[in-house]
Amino acid sequence: MLRISLHMATRNILIPVPDRDFDTTEVSVPWRLLTRAGHRVTFATEKGGAAPACDPLLLTGVVFGKLGAEPEARAFYEELTRSPEFKAPIAWDAIKPDEYDALLLPGGHAPGMTQYLGSEPLRKKVREFWLLGRPTAAICHGVLVLARAGVLGDRRTTCLPKYMERLAYYLTFWRHGRYYRTYPDYTEDEVCSFLRDPSAQFQRGPLTLGGNETFVVEDGNYLSARWPGDAYVFANRLLEKLQ
């Protein structure tokens, strides 16, 4: 699964996350591929200083040991928790966008994600970075940060598709209630509400129900992907942009 692009200059990549509940795979896989390729990753949380934590259910399985992160992603996360950059994130208000060569916005759906998805101070930093024209990558709910920042008006994009969000909710509501419904609106519907022409710009990708069909949308300096199953291709496409 792990494919690394070699012989490229070291780049600085910023990954903002909430204090808790981010998606294990969507953070650990890009981090592992980027750092093994020789790049530097900086994590940022709202206040900084203390290590954040992924959604714990994704480490054990959401129901009956299923719907969690794959073993390799969990192993990467264990490595990540021991890394200096993860143990000492900077604060969102300390972000200086021009110090970074790329921005990666991961997703997640558990309640702690609202700290990150709803932060106007973070959106302000994201808008500043976007205006630099440097590579920006968002996956799953992470696309909401860009949509709410008002920068996706004319861009082609994907995000967590409505059918995936609905199916996950139906499979787990008996055990975890609205765990898979971060907001009343589906992620796809909210992202589309910020697009000038959703029918032309939003790309749902192939029907994927736990299979191997991966999907990443590229529009200039912007990359987007749908869910953890796209994380390897998503990270490798970002590596290509950093060459």
C-alpha cells in the first residue's frame, strides 16, 4: 500500500486538527507518506501545546469491531502519537500561512470535529493560505472548512458523498445515535450550497461500498477526496504536487 515519491526538495505541510475525534486514517496515512518522503509536517490545534487524539472508535471498530481504521493506518497512528510534531502542535492563531508549502485538511465525523469545522479563526487562516495559490488538499469533512471559508465558488470538488454518510448512519444509529451525522445537513449538500454550479462542479465519484474504488478530484492547486478509502491515492497526489 505504501508508495513514496523520492528525490524531491523538503517541503513544509500544515495539518490543522481538532483536539479530538479526527479520522485516524485521513491524518496518519498522509503524515506517514509525507514524512517518509522527507517532508516536514506541522500540526495545529485550537490552543496548541498538547497532543490531539483521533476518534477512539476508529481504533477499535464502531460496531462489532467493524467500520474502523485498517491495521496499517492504526499502526501509522501509533507512530504518529510518538512523533515530536504531533506532541507539540502550534495554535491556530499562530499559523503564518506563508511559511507552508501545502495545507492538508483532514476529516472526521464524531462530535469533537465541530471545534475544527466551525472555527472562524481557522477559516481566516485557510483563506489567507488559499490566496497564496499553493497546494491545498481536503478529504471528507475537511472540504467543509474550505466551503465555509468561501473559497470553493468556482472549483471542482468532491467530499463525503451523501449516500456514504446516510448508510453509515443507518448501520450505527441503534448503537451510537447521530455519531455519523455531524450536522443536520449532509456534508455533500452543504458543500454544494457554496458552489456556483453544483451540477457541474461537484463530483461524487464511483459508487463505493467498502471496495477498492478510489477517487480524487484535482482542480489546479486543489485536491479533494471522499473518505478514508481514498487516503493513499490522495496523499500520493499531494506528493506529486510538491515535487
